[in-house]
Amino acid sequence: MDMKVVFLCGGIGKRMSPITQDRFLLPFLGRTLLEHQVETAREAGLDRFLVIGNPANIKQIEQVINMTSGVKIERALQEKPLGIADALKSAESFLNGDIVVVNPNDVCTVSAYNRLLQERQENSADSYILGYKVKGYFPGGYLAVDSTNQLKHIVEKPQPGQEPSHLVTILVHLHAEPRKLLEYIENVETTRDDAYERALDDLIKGGHRIKVVPYTDSWAPMKYPWHILDVVKYFLNRSQPHISASASISEKATIEGEVTIDDNVRVLENAVIRGPVYVGPNSMIGGNVLVRDYSHIGADCVLGYGTEVKSSYIGDGCWLHASYIGDSIIGKGCSFGAGTVLANFRFDEQNVQVRVGNEAIDTGRDKLGAMIGDNCKTGVNASVMPGMRIGPNSIVGPNVCLTKDLEPGKTILAEPRYRVLPNRAELDEAKKRELKEKLDRLGGET
């Protein structure tokens, strides 16, 4: 089909701290999110792509492009993260014919493309955008439509309570005349990051028709780090269970439910993996380990004896020992000492709130553990309270109970003061002998 899919990869996820990796480059089930996005568009019959990156990620994008065969992928550079409108202006020379502008950080089903393409064939509008009805406030573009689903007005991130409707747009937008859109973008004057949305409004005022296409299938937007868990659930629910022939699984291990175990994974005796679960290549699941309930284990990980992982995303190259990881997001290269606990449930059973800047954000989850950046460590018996964020390259020392966020590159230590006293306790050998004689009479039972 003569249509180009434009992936907007030049922005920066300011709300995703402490996760510093670009969202579309995060791995899910062994492939980056960008690769999954390309595959979804291909299922709809689209095979021409443009990826707009920035100076910091363009080389990583090129690596992904080089691994993708069977499609034509071009790339463009957005020098600064100045929003959707600026990204399209940066790629102006590539925008000829119909284009589908896509935010690759949000996950939709192939029906999103199919619905737009169907509307394009059956109608004569200038643009087609997806509309999704939300139940609560969502920080996105809200739509006002008429009785025939023609767009009347779009408001980018209104204040809660000032939304024009319950309908938000998902950034999978089809434009039949991208050059005309660019003309309107050039004439927009705004101090906010809403030039693209204002250009759409101006198109309507100029007599152009924008059709809102209802979308009711699964949608997993990534605005905050805890949304990674929604994306894990999305992919695990749609994956086909598979155990690689090169995996080594003990006869004494238990594998239940929808489980995918990748190449060269080792699962030791008495381990339990209860799906939906994904275990990445070259990882080891140690003895008496429990992995369950939508957990995603990256490549080259070691889950040591007695560890439990529940509903969590663990990045590549992480090592854990006798730890509890509940509803948490962990970056690459982390190492947790024995007895580390990432708590996920408040005593008052209320939703977990997370500090983002000066604002406390209600996550909408009554269970949420820690969000930990790359290359962090914890000492033995460290505890992290629900909703805490730990910046990359930080250390939570032994016996620390972390109740506040920890900034990148920091170490927090518990420094108790000990007293050294003479040992005045006297052992009663008679009591010890009496107990031993009692045990002998009972055959060793107490």
C-alpha cells in the first residue's frame, strides 16, 4: 500500500524517571517496542516507514532498522525535542502522499490501522484520527465531535474537570494531505507544546474535514514508569507460549500456565514459574525461586535461591538473591543483596502515590512496588517501600528501609551506633542436658 508510517521517536519521556531508556527501545519478549510497532503496522499491510529520531538515539534506531528486513525504513533527525509539529517539520522532505503519524510509545492492536485504512477508503476527509473513550482523567488531547464524528475542536492536556468530552485521541493519525498540514503548522503561534493540535484546529476552521474514528480495542499508553507493567500484560496476553529447545529445565521444576522461556535459559530444581511469564535468553532461575503473574525477566539475569518475582519487569543483566520483588520496574544491570524486599502494598490499602516533581500522582494501583533505574545495588536486608523511585547508579545499603525517593548516583546507608559490653551470660549446662535427654526419649520429636 502506498502509504508511509511515521514513528515519532525524537521526544524525551520526562515523566518516565528513573527509567532513562527511550520507551520505544525497551525490550518486550526479546524485541524492542519499536520492532513490535513495525510488525503491527505490517500486519495491516503497511511496509513503508519513516523513523524520526534525535541526536541521542539515532544510532540505536539505526541498529534496530538494520535488524529489520522486508520493509523500507527511512530515518530523519529532529535536532531538539520540540514536539510533534517540529518533528514533522524536521522530516518535511520525506512527507509525500498519505502518512500515518504514530506515537511508538503507546501500544495498540492492528485494528487501529485497519479502522483508519477502512475509513480512508470509504470517506473523503482530509485526516482521520483515533478516538478512545476514557473513564478517568488522562493527560492527552481531548476531542469535541459532532453527531457524525467530525472533529470540531481538540484541547491538549486540559485541566482536570475542564475536558470537553470523555474522548481522547490516540496518536495514530492518517493525513491525506501532509503538505497542507505542514503549511498550517508553520502559521501556528503558541508557547505551549501544542502546535500540532492547534494546526488541526486551524485546519477545521479553514474548511478541512477531520474524521474521528472510534477505537475500542486494547490500548496501553506509556506516560509514567508504572505503565510499563501494562505493556508487559498486553504482550503476554497476546504471545504464544513457547519453551526453547536450548533451555535446560530441571525435572523437579514446575512450569504452569502461559510461559515463554527463551534460548539457553536454565531453570533449577524446585523453581516454580506460573504464567503469564516471559524469561529472556541466557537467564537462570535458581532453586526454590517463584516467578508469577505477568512477570517479565530480561536476558542474562540470575534469580538466586529463594527469590520471588510477582507482576514485575526486570531489565537485562540483573542479579537477585533471596529477594521479594512485587509489582516493580527494574532497569538493566541491577544487583540485589539477600533479603531485599520491594514492598508493593500499603497498610491502609489505598492507591499508591508517586512523587513526580512537586506533584503526588495517584497511580490508580493499590499494588505498586519500586521503580529502579539502571545499575543500582541493594545491600542485604534492604527494604524499599511502595512507589519509591531510585535513580540510576544508586545504592541502597544494608538494613536500610527506604521511605523517600533516592536521586541518581547516590548511596544511602543505615549507620546505627553499637555498644560493646562484657558478656555476663552464664550457660546452664544442666538445662541443655535435660533437653537433650527429653529429645532422646521422644525419638527426636519436641
